[in-house]
Amino acid sequence: MSEVRVMVILADDCEEGETTTILDIMRRAGFSCDAVSIGKKIVTGQHGCRLLADHVMEKDVERYKSYDVMILPDGWGAADHMQDDARVTELVRFFAAAPDKYLAAMCAAPGVLAHAGVTKGKTVTSYPGPKLEPLFTEVNC
């Protein structure tokens, strides 16, 4: 079996605790896990902690489609940045449609999946509240 490759998307205003926990657990579990920033090499979280990305996402996203897993961490601002990034939307749609790929989003980040149009008919767990609940009217809860 080949090595499972995990891509964790980093964006400014991410929730540092959740983001670093995802990276830590994936790496401890033995997965090849890269932190891929949609902005710059150093990402500033919502509480001012700075995270160093392994890679900065390029304009052409083809190389990122070779990962097996795409994970979107939390943070209201980070979710907004990811939602507004056409590259992230393209990758979310690709991973959601590929039968041999996995896509995960934490806390507020499932809103990014909804905005990309990939949640209809899916089972979704998300941070509750008026900002996100209207996005999930066609999902299984």
C-alpha cells in the first residue's frame, strides 16, 4: 500500500489549537501530512500565533490533487478566506467528487464545503449558529 498523503489548508485567522492538533495527530499517526497555505509562508492565527506552512499554494492547483486527503481546519476568518479562494473551491469540488479521495472540515469550515456546493444529501456536522445553519438546509444531520 502506498503512503497516504494529507493536505491541511492554512489560512490567516485559523483557530491555532484545532489546526495544530490536526497536523500533530495526522503526523503521529504516520501519515505524510503537509500544511499548505493559501496566502503566505507564515500564517497568523486568530489569537496571534504564527504557523509556518510547508508549502504555499500555487495558482495552478493540479499538484495538490495528488493528495489523498484534504482537511479544512476551523477559524471564522480562515473559513471566510478559504470560501473566497477559487483554488480552494476547485480542490474541494475535486476531492468531493473523487471516489478515492477524502475531504474533511472542522467546526466552521463545513461552510466552505456548502459554498462549494458539495454538501447536498451528505451527512454534515458543523458549528451551530445563524451564520452556518442556513447553508445546510439540504443535508442529513
